[in-house]
Amino acid sequence: MNKNNVTRRQFIRAASAGTIAAVASRTIPVYGNPGKKASKLAVRGGKPVRTKPWPSWPVWDKSAEKSVLSILRSGNWFRGRGETVLEFEKKYAELMGAKRCVCTVNGTNALLTALHVLDIGVGDEVIVSPYTFIATYNVVIGSAALPVFVDTDPETFQINPDKIEERINKNTKAIMPVHILGLPANMDRINAIAKKHNLVVIEDACQAWLAEWRGKKCGTLGDLGCFSFQNSKHLPCGEGGAVIGDDEEIMDKCFSYHNCGRPHGSVEETSRYPIIGTNRRMTEYQAAILLSQIKRLETDTRTRNENAHYLTSKIKGIPGIITHKLYGGVTRAAYHLYPFRYKKQHFNNVPRGKFLAALSAEGIPCSGGYGPQYKDGLIEAALNSNNFKRSFSKRRLDRYRQELHYPDNDQLCKEAVWLSQKLLLASKRDMDDIADAIVKIYQNRDRLA
């Protein structure tokens, strides 16, 4: 490598080969060319690294049109008059390695169903991660329970298992780990803690289809697992969700509860509506779309993993770019999103927002991910509601307010950068574009401000 002509491609090869330290020991700047300025940033009017479009999502399978139109023309859109939802439930349970599956209208209602049938409600506390989609907060609050947050492990973006036990007390009823971004949480530690304290485990696997922990699918590692089939998800039908589990009695309750409380299996027919229930049923045409989409799930998951691992190898040595870590028990991730952290001190203290804008301008769509949502007013509104004031003592709510302090999660929310799953469905050459764009920005870091 000519010390006077270090290109972005050469830098990436050097980084992935672990030779950055050796290159950095040279007497000239490593990431720029002292005899020639690095190419101008697109955000400053230069040519973008990439102009080619990325794969679109969702991808419609035209072969599914016949079955979907058949259902629409039949008028049997309700699962009680058809067999399509039942067919998908059986196939999804088999794919995930679970005994049973009950489909719902969306992932939020899957979580609400799981919380209800496991008897979590007024006065209870549920251990959750603060780094998650707002639905994880909402379902606990909507069940008149307290979402008790455990700080995040910034390296993995997951709930920190080392900090769970200090948040458990006599009111704790469940742990709800979130396999956020499709990266598995540390289920060995979580299940051991749950067993020690006699707690139920509800997996929020709404972003983790086919992700695995020690060869077992996420969603099958706790008492119940919940999934989302929303439009952006890897198995999409616009809106949809599912609860999976192995306990026949619990799954019978899930079915009965989501079907207006009607009897089902072990839920005996003592009346037309033997238990309190709601209508959270999936429709037949949603299931028909899912039966089509499920055909591509395994191949797409494999592609995302291959490209994610390749991309990590290409960017892990770039100063200020901290790639995510997978726990040792992870045998496969889903990569609903590909995350890394941006350390601004390596980019002349330029705020993350300017880095995101520069990366987007280079043709790499990206976002900053979740913020500290517990500071947005949602939690305080719940604590001030009549429902919560009736359910919890003032002393308990005041103590809860004082504990809303999660420094690691706050820092992660300032540093995270996300890339959409659809980018990972492109080629390895396209992953090079992402790496090239990040290196280009690093080379031009003094021009970002």
C-alpha cells in the first residue's frame, strides 16, 4: 500500500484485516491522501457514493393473488368461516418449533393477550427493556401494571441481564425481554433469573422471526412468545401478530380470549362466553398473504445474516464506529435493523444528526433509532391517570418516578445508528457502498461541521 495514496477500499481492507494500528503508525494521515483531498461529501455538493436504489419492501408474490382473490370473492373473510388462519397458525408453529400458535390483529394485541392470560394486571410489575418500540411500554401500562425498566447493555442493544435482579421485588410478576432489532437477548441469564424468582417470561419477539438462541427459535424460550407481521416486518401482511407457546391450557386461553371469550379446548363450554374476552382475531385474507410471504422468510433471513456479518467485518475498524455485539448464545439473528454506534469524538465532535444527514446524502438511508421514551411524558401521564392512582399508592408511584434513570440507555439513544433490513437484502457489493460511505465521511470529518 502506497503510504501517499490510501483509498477508501484499501482502508476497508486494512480495517477488516486488523491492520489499522500498523497503518496508523505511519507518519502521514491514514484516512486521507495528503497529496489529494478526499472526494467532496455529497451533503456539501459532491457526488454520492451510491445513486442506485435499494431493494423495496414489502415484496409482493404474484402467485398469491389467486388465493387472496378467492377469499375476497367468497365473502369468508372472518376466520370463523374459513381455514386460512388455521393453516397459517399450524405452519408458523411448526416453523418456530412451538406446539401452538394463535394469530391476532397485530403484535401489540399479541402482547396484550399474553399478559392477560398469564394474569398480569393491576398492581403488578413487569421487567422490560427501555430500548424498544413504544408498544412494549404501552401493553404493560394498558394492563394497569408498571413497566419496570432495566438499563440497556449498549454493546448488544439488549436489556442488561446483570441489572435485572436489583429491580425485582415482591410485586414483580414477569420479565418481558425484547429481542430488539432482531438481535436475541441473553435468554440463559433471563430464564435463570425468572426461575429463581418464580416469574413468567413473555418474549417480545416482534422483530425476531427465525432468530435463534442456542439453536432454538426466539419466541419459544419463555412461557409465551409474541410476534408482529406489520408492513415493515420480515413476515408482513400489513398488520398482524401471533402468540406461540407449548402449554396447551395457556394456548387454549389465548384462543378463547382473542375470540370474545368463547370456549376452546380446556376452556370449557359452561356458557357461550365462559371467560372475559376480546375480539383480536386475524382475518382470512391476512393469513393468505402470510402463507405467501412465509415462503421467502428462510432465504431472506440467511441473506440478511450473511450481509450483516460481511458489513460488520468492513466497518468494525473505522474510528468512532462501534459495531454491535451478539451474545455467545446467539446462533442466528434476524436483523430487522442493522445497528452500530457513532462516537462523535472521533469525528471532530460533530453531532450524530450531521453524520446521519451526511450518510443519507451518500445514498445510504439511515436513522438514529429510539429515543429515551420514558422521558417523553408517556410514563408520567400514566402515573397521573386515575387508573394508576387507584391501582398504586402515592408512595409507590413517587418511588417509581425516582428510579427512572437509565444512563447507559440514554447514551445509547444518543449514539445509535440504524440501517433498514431491506438494505441487507442487497448484494455484498452493495454492503461495500455502505462501508465506503462511512469511510468517506470519516475522511471528511473536518468538513462535517
